[in-house]
Amino acid sequence: MNREEGIVLKRRYRVERLMKALVAFGTLLAFLVLLLVLVYALVQGVGALNPDFFLQDMRPPGERGGGLRQAIVGTLIVDSLGLLIALPFGLAAGILLAEYPDHPINPYLRLLSDTLNGMPAILFGLLAFVLVVKPMGGFSGLSGAFALGFLMIPILARSTEGVLSLVPKEIREAGLALGLPRWRVILSLVLPAARSGLITGTLLAFARAAGEAAPLLFTAFGNPFLELNPFKPMDTLPLRLFNFAISPYEDWHRQAWAAGLVLFALIALTSLLARWASRRF
Amino acid sequence: MRWLYTHFGDRIFAFILLLLATGVMALALLMAYELYRGGSPVLHGFGLLGFALDTQWDPVRGKFGAWPYILGTLIVSLSALFLSFFPALATAIFVAEYAPKWLAQIINFLLDLMAAVPSVVYGLWGIFVLAPWLRDKVQLPLYFWASEHAPALLPLLGVPTGYGLMSAILILASMVVPYTAALARDAIALVPKEHREAAYALGATHWEVLRLAILPLARGGILAGAFLALGRAVGETMAVTMVIGNSHKLPYTIFGGAATMPSVIANEFTEAVEDLHLSALIAVGFLLFLVAMLVNFTAAYVLRRQERLVKGAL
């Protein structure tokens, strides 16, 4: 190798090292904010967490103590109702897309479902406002559940389709060969075979909706008191966190951090549960 | 009975599926229709373009123009996309090419986590950590420097409050990283290994393999990821609302407050008492619907073309 080639090679190696360093640096940069957010939520949130946080309702500013029981209970109720609304539609759309690939409406269904999937969450809130809040004459937990349900439908449809398409076709063929009609094959063979994936998809949709505040601003609306009646305005953690964060009160800011931590824990827990479910069942 | 179970059962089952799926399709169409209908008093009164391009938004005097919000959305989401592009691409390359398996698993988990952390939690951090820090450590020094050495810059910089375009862009940029990164990662992983091996066989270094054999083929996937991230950025509501300062006074400045389409809906909807105001906000929602649809269809189109390209390369 002559000298000139050696220089070129050295330069190429230098570029190689430089690029490797740049890639590593960019990766660190990408996670910087996430890690900072998590560290702050942990440090600031743990201080405000105590049993009262889960057992008592919120207090007016200036009064120390209190918790966010009403928001935690509200989150669970509104999100569960939303899931109940979304599940039949999401599952059916997913089954239709995966099990009836030649169905004439599938291209339109996929197009519209994907359109919904890309829509900003706040638009689901607007839709629920027009469709539920206005006819019912007021804000309510139920309208919030509809907003979250609308949001979950395309997510569920997509995950169901993906999971069902992973089920080996031999299972379907075996069922059909035994003389089972198609609907029994789907209900008794395909869905059970895919159940871990279905559970994972459902949990992930639930977690996604649990963190949403935007669609609930003008549907569930928020409520400082514990409310179990879904026809009345209800509180949820993301909503309460937002209201506390933009308030001028120190006590509420502390509670907001705690709410952020609990919200994060709830979502991390659901995601972990989803991962566990995908291996366990 | 037998016939009922086999033949009729299939019919009923397919019919129920069809009915529910029609509900899903109706939901998408209803969204477009209801947003249009809800906003029609304003859309008809001012005209779609007149409404979109008018700069005046004054609920008290009943004047509504959405241009400040459209402009704000464009500035914030495009800048956030631009800022997030390098870290996202670097993460994708790192995961797909450099990282050992255990590290790649951790990074993939963190990417999922980044997409799963609720937007209000990012916003909370933005309000109490990012914005004050930016104000004290970045904006004020810059402001004082500019007032001494380059007063011409001052109108461009605006009031250094911390809550404004800059904070919104930064927080949004860190939120949309996973969308670009995930699609870019998958696109890189899908490049046929013959391409990689051919480049290695010619004596290319790892970076040269990436630049010459892998990234050009993965370009479509990376682009689709960027569009997907843009779609998310356009619709992101809570985190942006919490730090952007919510001012629709044009012209926008780098430090000063601004507003986006989702942020104005989130801010004013529950306070809108007059029907025209409410209808103007729903009309903004309709515009947001159109923008989001455009961005997402572009992403889907680019991704489909990419899939054909990779298949063709095999």
C-alpha cells in the first residue's frame, strides 16, 4: 500500500469513528428529556405521595393535605366505560379485516380506521361534545367515556387485525376440516389462539386512553368531589393534573407532581401487565 | 337445525361484524360531518379561505380568523419535526446497526415509554422545569446580549417569559422522537442483507455501508416516519397548551407566546358562551381534521411506495 492510499484509509476510519460518535450522541440526546421528566416526576412526586393521596378527595387551595381519590376513581370509571364502548367495534373491525380479507367493505374500513387512528385526540373530544354532551344537555363522565372510546376504537381495530393475522392458518383449516362453520372457527379457535395478543392490545389501548386529558376537557369536564354517577361531570387524573399545573397554588403544584407520578405508574403498570400477558397466556 | 348452525350462523356472524364495522366507518365520516356542520355558521359566514386566512380573532367583537393558529401550528410542528429529526434518525441507526442486543432492547423499551408517557406529564415538566430554565439560562442572557449588541434582533426575539414558541417547540420535539425513530428503525432493518454484504465486500467501512447501501433504501421509511411524527405534532394538545403562552397576537416572536389550533380549542372551548365563538372553535377543529388527514395520507402513501421499493430491490 503506498502512502497516499494509507492517508485516504486513515481519513475513512476517522469519518467512521466520527459518525459512530455522532450516532451515539444523537441517541443520548433523544432520551435526555424523557429521563429528565421521569427523574423530576419521581423526585417531586414521591414527596407528595402518602396514603391520603389515595383515600381523600382534593381540598381547596390553602388547606393542606387531601388527596386525589376522586380523580383516581374517575379515571378508572371513565376509562373502563370507554373500553366497554370501544371493544365490540374495535374487535369486530379487526376480525373483519383479518378473517374476511376479501370482504368488499375492507378497503374502505381500513382507510377510515387509519384516518381515525391519525386524528388528534382533542377532535374525539369535540365529536363527543357534539354527539353526547349537547343532546344530553351537560358535561358528564359518560360523554368522556364516549370520547375515550372513540379514541380507542381504531387502536383496538389495528391491534386485533395484527394479532389475528399471526395465528397460523393451519388452525383455521383444521377447524374447517372438522366441519365447523366459519363463525365457530373464529370464535372458538382463532380468538382463543390469539388471546394473549388480544389482552395485550386491550391493555395498551386502556393505558393510552388513561393518559389523555384533551378529549375530556369539554366532556368529562372535571369535578372536585367524588362522583360515581356517570351522568354527572367526573374527574380524571390527567384533567386534574392539568388544572393543578396551571393554577397559581404551591400545594396544588405538589399534588400535580404526585398525580403525574401516579399517572405514570398506572401507565407503566398497564404496559408491564400487557407484556406479562403476552407471555403468560 | 343443522342448516341454521352452519349456514345461517355464518350469515348472522358476518352481519354482526359488518354492522359493527359500519359503526367504525360511520364514526370517521361523522367526525368530518359534525365538525363541518358545527363550524358551518362561521365557515359560511366568512368562507373557508376567509376564515383560514383572516388574522383577527376577537370573540368579544365576533370576529373570527384562524390564521394565527394555523401559522402557530405550522411553526411549532415543523420546527419540532426539524429538531427531532437528527436524534430520531441517530437512535434508529444506533438500534438497528450499532447496539448489542441487550442495549437495543432497552432502547426499544424506552422508545415505547416515550410514546406512552402522557402529554400532560410532559407539559407539567415543561411548566415547572423547562420554561423557567429556558427563561433564566437562555432567553434572558440572549435578550441582554441582543439589547447591547444587536438591537435589531429584539423584535424578533420578543419578551423573554419562558412560556412561548421556544418552549413549545423543544418539548414537542422531544415528544415526537419515537414516531420517526420506530419507523426509521424498521425500515433500516428491512433492507435486504445482500445490499449490506455487497457493500462490505467492496471494502466499505460500517458508515459507508450505511450511507451507500442502507440509508438510500430506507429513505422512504424514514420519510414516512417523519410524516407520522408531523401528524402527531400537529395534533398534540396538552403539553403545547401548557407551555406556549397562549397568545394569538401576530407577529409571533421566538421567545413570546403563541397558540396552535389544538391549543386554542383546549383553552377557549369551555369558556365560549356565544354560539358563534363555539362554532368558530369547532371550525378550527375542522381545519385541524383536514390538516391531520393530509399529513397522515402522505405518510401512508410514502410508506406504501417504500414497501414496493424494498420488494423490488430483492
